[in-house]
Amino acid sequence: MANVGEWTGSEVLALRQSLRMSQAKFAAKLGAHIRTVKAWEAGGGIANVYQAALDTTLSRASDEIVGAFWARLRPDQEDDVDRRQMLSTADIGFAAIGLGGDAARGEWLLSGAGRPDAWALECVRTTLHAAMLLDDALGSPAAHGMVLAQQHLTEAMLRESPADLRQPMLALHAEWLGFAGALAWDQLDYRTAARLYNLARDYAHEAEDSDGAGYMLCHLSQLAIWEGKPRIAVDHAVAARSWVAQSNDRALRAYVAMRAAEAYATAGQRRGCHDALEDAARDMDGLPTGLTPAESRAYFVSDPFLESYRGQCFSLLGDGVQAVTSSRRAIAAIEPTRTRDKAITMLELERALIQVGDIDEAAASVVQAVDLTERNRSPRLATAITDGRRALSPWAASQAVRELDARLSARDIVIV
């Protein structure tokens, strides 16, 4: 499926008509006011949080609806729009790694014709790393098109892979599937995320990639937490730790321990949580800063990242004062490019501040997270913001919460 670069009134109208929805029903589906949809279709600007919601709505639509959508927008174009979009998206990935001049070879790879070689394997791996960094900065909608194209590409490469590249090709395909699962999770499509995570884990095991299998089990643990299944989250986390126990990737070992700590905290297992956090700190001791995806699957692990997990775990365990301290430390140190991580940590701080009774600062923390939606179009972030506002409902009449509501209205974020 081709992506919409920037939603305007024309695309909104085409999607609504393809879904056969009234303006009122379409507005309800997106969590917007009907007057907002009317304004969009009349040519008004569309806030980033709704750009993300529209991306997600299109990505979940059936092939018939997607076809009708593009037909309404481009009635005179050829039927091969999707394939040409895949090619152009792949070219973006090649350009990002300095191989933009080799577009012909990129098209050959997408066709699945011929046998992939070590050059192709490394090229696609580097494209994966570029897509991860794009998702970090701008959110899952920004990386969606590239990931879709590269899934098709790695499937074709795997079919044609020579015997000596079979295992690394399996491992790479597993990484793309896992990343696609992470994007689906960010877009709140848990069913798709679970399917892709489990498939990626299976491919990683077939490739005898213990680190990859452990990393996917971390994702499954995270997904179980969001689905309200803490004991299943612990099961996945324990399995992940067993697979990476002998790994040379200390950042990955630390990340898996943090995930275990969160699972234990969600399940109310205080001792397991504290032990896992201590293990994470040991693995991170002396770890170089500024890791890249080429150096570790858990390249994002850092001292602020650990502090963020500490804050979240302390909050889950009811230790509000410690949670506030850790979350504040994390927010102060998180790199500016990691906008989603920073915003999510601000919302974790809100939860801790509510626990200690500081409602004004809790509301202010949500306001700061709202401001970051201008840079990161993560649907998960938008949902977390609405959840954060709901947590403040008992204090809706306070000045701080009224100011938050004004900011939400300015961003056209609707709390229902």
C-alpha cells in the first residue's frame, strides 16, 4: 500500500467516501469533532496527531477500500501505483545510506530476480537502521512505507538466498518483521503486532540468532503489558533473559533486564523488579554512549533510558517519590531527537506526580508531552496523552487542568 505524505482535504474526503461514512461517523472514528472534519475537507490544516490517525486508518483498511481511495485520488493513473511507490520508498532508503545512484540494482532486488549477495544483505540491513532512526524521531507513520517495501524485498531475497547466506538472511528478515510489529504496536494494532513478533521470533530461532529471539520476546512482553496480561509479560521476559544471558551485547542484556523489571513491577513482584533493575545497571556500567543500530539492537539504551524505566517501575509499585525523582532525571537527559521517549516519560512523571499529590505539575507535564506531538506523529503517544488527561479528571475544575484542556483544544486533541 502506498503512503500519504501529507494529508490534505482531498485525501480526507477520498478516505471518508471510500469508507462510506458520514462526516459525523468519520469524526467519531478519529476522535475528532465533526466541525474539524468539515474544516479539513474545506482545506483547513490538519494537526499532526490527526495526520497519524489518518495514516493508521488507511493502513488498517481492506484492499478494496485502499484501492477505492487511490482511485478517487488518481483516477487516470496506471494500476501499478503500489509497486512504483515501493520502489520510490526503497530508493529513499538507499539514498539515506549513500547508495541513491544504484537505483537499478535496488529495483532488481525488489523484483526478486537473481540471487542476493553479501552487498545486498548489508545494504538492506543499513536501510533497516535508517528506518529505526526515522521512527525514533518522527514516529511510526514516517517509517511505515519504507518498512512495507523492505518486507517485500527481504521475502524475495530469502526465496533466492544461496546456502551460505541463508542464516543471516533469515535473521535480517526476522528483524524487519519485528520492526514492522513494533510499528503496528505503536499504531495500537496489537493483533498484527503479536503476529509479526511471533513470526520474527520463529525466524530468529531458525537462524539460530539467540539475541534476535530474545529481543522479540521483549517485544512480546511489552505487548502483554499493554494488553493487561502481567503474568504473561513475566513469562516472555524470563524467556528473553535466558536467551541473551550469554550475549556479548551488553546493551541488549541491559534492555532485556529493564523489560523484565517492568513486567515484574506490573505483576506486583517488587523483589524481581529491583533485582532486574540492578542487573541492568551492572550491564550498563562503562557502556559507551551514542551506540548505533549497527552496534546493538538495543542502541537506544542509555543512562536516561534506565532512569525512565526506574521511574515507571517505582510508579507501578506505588513508590511515587522515587518515581518522580527518576523520571525527572530521565527527562532532563533524554536526547532531543528521541521525542517520543521524552514525551512518554513526561506522562510517566504525571502518574507519579498524581501519586504524591502535585496535580498542577502533573498537568504541566502532560502539556509538555502535548507540545512534542508537533514533532512526533506516534499514535501511541497521542493515545497516552488522552489517557494522561483522563487520569486528571477528578481535578478537571482546577486552573492547571483547564489550561491543559485549552492546549489540547489548540492541538485539536479530543478527550472522550
